[in-house]
Amino acid sequence: MEGINIELLVARVKEKYPEAKARIIHDNGKQFISKDFKSLVSLLELYETAARVCHPQSNGKLERFHSTLKTEHVRKTPYFSYEDAKEKMAQWIDFYNNGRLHGALLYLTPADYFEGRKESRLAERREKLHTADINRKALAATAAGLIHLISFPKKVQVLFGQDKYEWSGGGKIEMKIGLMLQSLSPLALLTIIQNFSFVTENSEKENLTMLMFIKENMPLLVVIVICAFWVIFSVYFYIRFKAFSYTGTKGGYDISVCKEDNEASLNFFLTLIVPLVIDNVSTWQGATVFFIILFLICVLLLKTKLFYANPILSILGYHVYEFKFISNKNEKAVCIGIGKMKENDTIKFKKISDNVYYVRGK
């Protein structure tokens, strides 16, 4: 760099920031030891510090800037001409001074320090952090309240029944509802297969636009999306049911009068699922009737014990038994379990609902 360029640069900086008490730290290049430069420094009343010879640490701030410039910009940016390089480097230096947060400056910008905004910026940051902390605590309290209300009450009244069950996140009420929804999942899958036929052309045999396609097939799309989520939930709930069946079981109980109900799942499938499959759900009227009937079936299953007649579990090898405990022969119970059971067996069980149990052999 020529000496005249150094002098012009210093003069322009002083003109832009006339009130600044600038200090120039430089090496011992001939530009900085010339008489003209010395005269300019004296004229502008600037402070001057020369770095020690062969000791870059004396000008460590500039050396660090050069390192950052090379790492974050030069090595990542292609230059196609000298003018292009000047423009791109000027843009990055502006970002360095006004946009880039510096760890050594409390994650503020150099402009914040130079223009006296340090305290106001830090105060603004503290206020934002305080507000965020309040919002986080409020959200956490709300979430904790909802979890306590929804998932962990000591006693919860069943919506469509009169019995109360203990529930602790994944307990008996959730299990009963989950088995009920899972038992109807074949209906959801068969409904998708039966009705997966969309209107794709208008009366003139022209392909429909996306908006027209959605408009023409809206009832069917709603039904299929709900049924698809229903099937996905059933897969998820089967995993939950497996986890439920392996935790918290009570063991060492003997049973009497054990009878397998071979027809429960078949009757459930033939009476509650097959008749609904033939319904046409491609119109709003058909879809409305379908969901009303489905809602009434859900109410029926929740008010009774029919939810245990689960065709999905039957296909997966589970059996339904009617039995009595030897310790309480007056109470008849229903159980779902894998494997065969017989009279006088000793079992482990976990309660699902009133007189409905998951059971496995000792």
C-alpha cells in the first residue's frame, strides 16, 4: 500500500468520526515511518503506536481480524475481478462491524461499542431473557397442569360409564379406550380400501385441477384421512398394549371355571364391522351417517365390556376367556391373553376395566 493511500484513509476516517480519539497501531512499514505520515498524525492529533519488529502479538487485534476475514470470507467467497473482490469484501466488513456478534464483546457488535449502545443493548437483552423466562415458566406450569388433569388424576370418571378407575399415565381408562379404537381399526382399513376411488375428471372428461379435485372429493378425503390416522393409532396402541401387559402384573392367583369364548371376536366383526363397510361415504350425507353410527358404536363399547372382543388381538393370537378366581367364585371375569388357560391354573393378571383383565400363565 502506498503512503498516499494510508494518508487518505486516515483522513477519511477522521472526517467521518471527528469526535473520536483514534489510536493508530501499525507495523514498521515505510508508509508508517515516512515524514508525510508523521506530519498527518500530528496535524489530526491522533495517537500512534508502532508494533515491535517481528512481533505480531503487538498488533494482535488486527492479526485476529485478518484471521477471521480469511476464515469466514476470503476462503469461502469466489472473486471474479478486482472490483468484485472490493465490493464483496466491503459488504463483509460492514457485516463484521454491524451484524456479527463477537464473543469478546459480550456478543454485541463492534458498532454497539463504538457508538455507545453497549448498556442499552445489554439492558434490552436482559429484559428479553426475563420475559422469555416468565413465559417459559408459565408454559411449563400450564403443561404440568394439563398433564395432571389429563394423565395423572387419582380418580377419573369415565365419560360414558359409571365406574371409576385408577389411572397413572397409560392406565385403565386409556387402555379401555385404546382397545375400543383398536377393535374398530379393521373397519377403518376396509373403509379406505372400499372407497379409495376418486373423481378425477369433469363431465367433459377433462382432468380436474387440484382445487376442483379437493372440492369434488372432500367428503371422501375427510373419511379416508380420519381412517388412515385410526389405523396408524391402532399400530401405536398395540405397542402400548404390549408394554402395558408386561408391567405391573399381579401373580400367584388360582382360577376356577375357565371357558374360552371362541366366537366373541367373530361376532364382533360380523355385527359391528362388516355392515358398515358397504356404506357409501363419498357424499356428505353418507359420511355423516357413517360417523354417527361409528360414534354410537363407540359409546356402546365404552358402556359395556364388548371392547375386549378385539378382532386384531384375536388375529395376533390372543384368546378371550370367561373365568372366576378361586378366592372369589361369585365374581365372573373376562380376560384377554396369549396361550391356553384351563381350570385351576395359576395366573398373572393386570386389570383393564371392571372385571376385564389381561392374563398370562404363571
